[in-house]
Amino acid sequence: MNLAIVGVTGMVGRVILNILEEKNIFIKNLYPVASKKSIGKKIFFKKKKIKILSIEETFSLKPDVAIFSAGAEISKKWGMKFTRKGTILIDNSSAWRMNKYKKLIVPEINGKFLSKRDKLIANPNCSTIQLVMVLYPLHLKYRIKNITISTYQSVTGSGKKGLDQLINEENRKKKQKKFYFKIHRNVIPHCDKFDSSGYSKEELKLINETKKIFSNKRIGITSTSIRVPIVGGHSESINLSFKNDFDINELRKILSNTSGLILMDNIKNKIYPMPIICEENNNVFVGRIRRDLSKKKSLNMWIVSDNLRKGSATNAVQILEYLISNKLI
């Protein structure tokens, strides 16, 4: 397999390289792609130096698979061009997620719907992935009616500039800022741009992508996304209402038996998910599970995951693994 990674020098691109090495997926030729300022420089992959290419040169090489992590504009400009050349594209940007002709895939949930006809596969938003990983098995059993989501998102969710701002402010350096306000020792209720409804794009991604992955537009979903001054790991406070009542112990058992989830739910021993625990881990962590005392058939929980791993790079590589193991490449 000849594999291209577009955006290889970015935060997600670097993690994709790490995960490919960890999983030891056989790659005949790796084509690392980055912006003009990085072309000709070299990266290390499996103890070898590989020269960074331009996207134009990589396009001419006709890779079997390309993982795009260079933003929506690059994906819109080049995505379909690659697929018309026969390349299977796994896209990490928001460019194709809500396109009704493109599948939005979390392999554990809806990978089974992929076929050889799918040449462009969208990777969901980081906050959406960790959310649906926990909620989908519960939806199958109890049928979700409503979801209220509050996310607490690390600065790496906004890219290297967000991380640089936090580090510079910690070190009292005045440099160009990613966020309008100071992020060090602050909490900003603003992730991405706002639209006319008052919701941010990040909040709307959670709502719309979840409905698409669940193939259910009738679930009521509302969300608030908040930027917090931590380096890695997104956290989510979730309130759910079900059509069917549930036994709390049975519900915990469902989650503990779900691949890709780790149940951390023992408040007596202070065991619950935190970003510091999930760092560089490919799993999604869930805990603080308890009935909502204000209404029937309702539940509260807390979900945490490394946004650069399962929230992005890991999920993309897992899509690649699924395609390989099911002979769709």
C-alpha cells in the first residue's frame, strides 16, 4: 500500500505517524505532504528519513490511500481530485462530514456500512467521536430521546497556535494570540465561530454529526462548547433522557463490555476520568454515572478522551485498518 499523509507536520499528522508505527501497518511507500515551507525537509518514520513532498507531486504519484489533516480548504480543493485518480481518501476536516453522499465513520459504530464504492470517507469531529462511542451502545438498548452536552476542550483542539498561546501566557511572553481572550487561568465559552442562532460551529458539529452517525434526526440535542487551559484531552458533561428505563448496573456493564471504552466509575475510591489519565491513550473513558434526580429515565455522565488520538488520528487509522481487514482496498 502506498499511503499519503497530507498535513504531516501538523499536530494530528504527527500523531498519525506515531499510531501507524505503533500498529505496525505495512506501508510500501509513505508520501508525507506539508505546506510549501516544509517541502524538501525530512521526517522520521520507522527509523527512516523520508522527504516531505508537495501535494501536487503526491497527486501525480497516485497513492492507494491518503489521510488528509490539513484543514477544510485543502480537502475541498484536492479531495475529489485524489479520489478521481483512484485514491481512497480518509478526511479529518469538516469539509465532507455533512455531505449526504459521504459516510461519517467511527469504525466501532458504523464501519460495517463501508463498501468498495466509498472513495471519500469523513472522520468526525473530535468531540463527536468520544461522545458517540459512549452513547451509541446505550442508544441501542434504551433509545435516546434527548442529549444535553457541555464540552471542556483543551487548547490542542484549536491547533498549535492555541497551544503556543497557553505556553506563552504561562511563561509571561507577549506574542500573537490564537484566542481573543487570555486562556491561561481562564475559561472561554467560545469554540469556533458563532452563527446567527448563537451556537458556535463546534456546538453545531456535535449536534449534526451525532444525528448523522446515529441515522436519527429526531433525537433532541443541544450543546455548549468551552475552551479550557489544559494541553490535551477533551472532557464532556452529558445529560441523557431515554425512551426506556434502565438499570444502572446493567448500563455500566454495557459500557464496560464495549470495545474502545474504559469505565472509571468508583467515586468512593476517587476513580473517575480526567484528561491527565487519557493522555496518549487511544480509548474513551467514562464515569460519574448517576441517575438524574430531576426527571425520570434520565442519566448524567462524564466522558474524557485524548482529542488528538481517538478524537482524530486514531479514528482515521482505525478506518484504514477496517478497510484493509475487510479487503475494501
